[in-house]
Amino acid sequence: GEGTYTNKIDNWSLGVILYICLVGYPPFDDEKHISLEKQIVQGMYDFPPQFWSGISRDAIDVIKRLMCI
């Protein structure tokens, strides 16, 4: 890619890792009808209630703030 490396890349990666640590699966899924690359580039992830109901709103907010596209 083009551009410069910034801490935004590290923040995004930390958000992905935190997401995985909290629920045990990654925010992006290569089995969906949308390509994995498109999901990542467009920030297409969600917080399904069946897995996230026990996770605090603050934790979800941190992930959302870290995983900015």
C-alpha cells in the first residue's frame, strides 16, 4: 500500500485482538458472502448479542474506537 505507517494501524490491530480475546472469534469472517478484504477495508463487523450480551458497553465502545477505518 501507499502512505505512511502510523499508530492508527497499531490501534486497529489492538481492537481486533481485544475483540478476539473477549468473545473467542475474529470480527471478520471469510465464510460470508462478502470478501474478507472488503469486510476489513469497510469496517464490516458487528457485535451479535448472543455472544456480546455479557460484555460491557464500555468494552464494546473501546473496540469501536480502536477499529476506526
